[in-house]
Amino acid sequence: MRKALVILCCISLVLPTTLNAATGTTALPDGIDLNLLLSDNDMFDPNGLSRAGLTNFLRSKGTLADARLPDIDGIVKPAPEIIWRVAQSYKINPKYLLVLIQKEQSLVEDRSPSSDQLDWAAGYGVCDSCSKNDPSIQEFKGFASQIEWAAKQHREKYLIQLLSRGLTIGGQGIGRTVNIDGVPVTPANHATAMLYSYTPHIRGNVNLWNIWKRWFSAKFPEGSVVRSLETDTTYLIRFGTKRPFASPAVLASMTNESKVLEAHDRDLANYSDGDPLKFPTYSLLREPSGKIYLLTSDSKRHIETMVAFKKFGFNEDEIVDVEKNDLDSYPEGTAITQATEFPQGVLMKAKGSSGVWYVEDGKRHALVDAVFISLYFRGRRILNVSKNELDKYEEGEKYALHDGELVKSADDPSVYVIENGLRRPILSGEVFEKVGWKWKNIVTVPDRVLSIHQLGEPFRVRTEQQLAAGD
């Protein structure tokens, strides 16, 4: 029997930053450490969010996911593509860039941002006493230019200054105490020194910390399904939001009941409320305009014609009429046309071969082990086709474990949780039981399955004592 020291744990609500009008000082939220605002990995991990995860995150928060803006080459592109390009070019965490533009211009959560907000997205080049019309800063104007220059400032200026002489141009460095707004601050790492160099005020950096904690430092990993012990409501956790399942049927279509975690409301309070999940995966939904959509696990897909509808054997009796706002929270996926192949996915293998593939929308993804069939495709028929038939589908990435899966190797007792496609080590039984995971849900998989997933940061849960100490 496995034993773990039980310590009560809860997530503290992050209080908004307030300004004391009498003293001019900023009231600090519980748990903040002004000397260690973010880790270096928080700022410089380019894989902190996947490309698809970046788009989905933006879509879950506001309208920036669908904005199309000129990149620095003059070509109009989706805003997430611009952010992703900059993150990969400068090896900056996409999460950090999102938090930065939210802190500076509220761009992520503002549903109708102005052109001025977009033009000065990262606040680069604009000081408190500067005019945005100053001719000397016009080269920094524009959404893409702002993201580009902000990333360049962190990676190619601040970091180089810190590595070469221990201080940024603003005088911040590891272990060097500086006075900011009357508060002595001693940065404990490069990221914190850079934050105070970019924004030399307490209030702005506390706001950034608040946003980061609200979005990215909650208790449960992405993709977790959690039931409230007080209300018996079950939620899907994604991007700092908890979305309630409207019915047991919807829940059953997305996860196994045995994998549902249980938690107190205090542990769920740090998540904002999202729209209810009303319909099971692969539902056929018709909005008032007459458009019919196939609902997948992560998007809504418009079925463009009734010819396409009938091609895939969909039944008109299964169409559910909904209001437009019932579909608004689902991102728009690739439309389903007569040329689409297997919109609901299919298992396929070549005759005479033991290898099984998952085929969807013209791509085949290798199932490198039978564990995938038992986990995600139990009872699904496998089509036997000729090798030539299988080879006509473009080979995509290997099929991967789903977010929230608990796995270990047969040769190693280390346990991991899959989050945003990364394999995150769970360092102790105490952490495991504090989250509410069940030992029986750990799946033993071959190393070839584990190797599909890049190793991520260890999964940690902050205790009440750590929160009080600001750790």
C-alpha cells in the first residue's frame, strides 16, 4: 500500500491589485514574492504552450484568436500565428507574451480591442511621459512590431546584459537590491530582473503576476475533469476556466467516470466560470440560420452541403436545433465537404500488417502500441485496407496520449501526468493524493509511448504554508 503524508491544501484567490490613495503604495496580493515574480522557465520556455493550445487559449478568452493583422513582412496573418512565430524565433514562452499583452493593453480578454490597443500591444517604446505620436517611436508601432521588439528586448538585450555583466541597462540583476516605488526589491532570477527593467513599477508587475497566477498557476492540470464535493457539479478544466457538464451524457462522451477528480469549491474558486458543455462529442447541431455543425472534442465543423451530410451517413433525425449562442464558445474547425475523409476518425491497417493507424481528414497517425486502442478506441472497428489505400493518406504525427492521462513505464516507478502534450513528472505521493488522482488510474505504457511526449516541468501543488510564505 502506498502512503503519503496528508497536508490540507487549497488554492487562494488572487486578490486584485489596489492603490492606496493616501500613501501611493500598492496593496499586494497574498502569496506574491516581489523578488521572484516568475521563473526563468516561465519566461523562456518556447514550448510552454503548443501552437494549437495558443489559438484555443485566445479563443477561450476573447476575440484575438480570429484577428488578422500585418506581420513584420507586411503579410496579413492570424494574430496567434504572429505570436507563435515570435515565441519560436526568440525562444520566449508564448504564455509570457500573452500575459504581457494582457497586462499592457488587456488584449487577450478585451472582446473589442481598439486599433490603439493593438498598435501598442506590448507597451514597447512608450514610457509614462511619452507621447504615442512621438516620431522616434513610430517604428515600434503595430501589433507584430510590438510583439517582435518586446521579445527581442528580453532575449537579445536584457538577457545578454545579465549574462555578460550581471545587470540590465536599468540596473536590475540577481542579488542586487534596488528601490522600486519605495520598496526594496532583490531579484532572485533573470526573469524577475527583466520584469522590473521592462516595467520599473511595483503595480504593473503585480498585475502581471496576478494574470499569470489566474491563468497558469491553478491546481489542476489542463484537461482535468473535476467534481465539486459541495455542489456535485462536474467541470472540464481548460485555460484557467471551469466549464460545467450539462448532463451525464455529455460527461460520458468526453471521459471515463473513474477518472473524475473530486475537490472542494475552494480548490475550484481560482478558475473563472466558462460556458456549459451542453452536447456530447459528435453531436449534430443546427443553428437558426440553418447551418449544421458536427461537434468534435475541440471544435464545431460546418457541414457545407446536404450531399456531404449524406455521404458520411449522418441521420437527419439526430440533428438538434440550438440557439446561435449555444455554439459561440466552440472554435470554428475545418468545414466538412464532399472531399473530406473520415471527419469522425477511423482505425485502419494494411492487410497483412499488424500496425494500426488513426485516420482523420486525410492524415494517418500511427498507434505505436495497443494501449491506445484500450484507452481511447475500445470497441471501435479496424478497417482492413490495401497498403496502397493506406499510403494515400499523408502521414502525420504519432497518435499521442490525451491530456490528464496518468502514465508510467514498466521499468521505472516514475509517474507522469500528460498536460498540453507534455509529460510532467509527479514527484511525490503527497502531490498525487493532494490533487485527488487515483492510483488505479495510472496506466503502464512502453517507453516508445512515453517518448512521444517531451518531458515537461514537474507538476507541483502549493501548500497553504507555501502560499503564506510566497514560495
